[in-house]
Amino acid sequence: MKFQIPQFIEIEDKIFGPLTLKQFVYLAGGGGLSVVFYLLFPWYISMFFIMPIIAFVSALAFYKVNNRPFIVVLENAVMYIINPKLYIWKHETKPAVQIKKEEPSAASSAFIPKLSNSKLKELTWNLDTRESLNPVTRDDVIQ
């Protein structure tokens, strides 16, 4: 038995020409609000109200931030401003770790001093001194 799997479920259907239902509602609401301001005030005063409305409604309908609709970004911004913020720093004291120091054995013939706290410098120092203490001869490589 074959089942048809829905594809492109993340893409909204275009209902009103090239616009989705949400886009149409945003644009229709902004257009209606613009007409109300145009009828209530003279045209030169109403333009100060209509221009921000057009910009906001266009952003709601078409603008995306990181492939997320602008309404989601706006909602998250409002929730961030409204919700209380409580930052708690929980200081935990950890027990001190004791490092066991090994005494140098009689087998190690050279004492390698600690140069600094830098691990990289210590590593390069160990590599340099081991090369000079135990040089590899050509006879060792051949065998």
C-alpha cells in the first residue's frame, strides 16, 4: 500500500495572488489604518502617520530575519523586554586537587628544570632536551 507523503510543508500557500493569507491580512490592516488616518487628518499631517505604518506593515508581510518572519522577531523582542530577568551566579567551591610529585629516579640521568607555566614552552623544552640527551644515530635507524 502506497502513501503519499506531503512535501513542502514549510511553504505557505499563496491564496491572494502572490500573497499568503498572513501577508494579505497585514497589508489590508495597514491599508485600512492608513485610510483612517488620511480621512481624519489633512494629507500633510496624515503622511507622518501613514509612512511608519506602511514601513511596519511591509516589514511584517515581507521582511525575514535569519529566515524567520519579522513577527516572530518582534514577539521575541517584546517578551524579552516584558519578562523579568533574574541572573543567578552560583559559586561552587571545589576541593583543592593535590598533585603527587614523583621523585626523580636514578634511571633518569638528567634533570630537566621547569621553564615556565606555559605548556607549549614546556613541551618544546622537553622535546629539545630529549633530542640532545638521546641522539638518534644512523646505526639505530638502520636496525
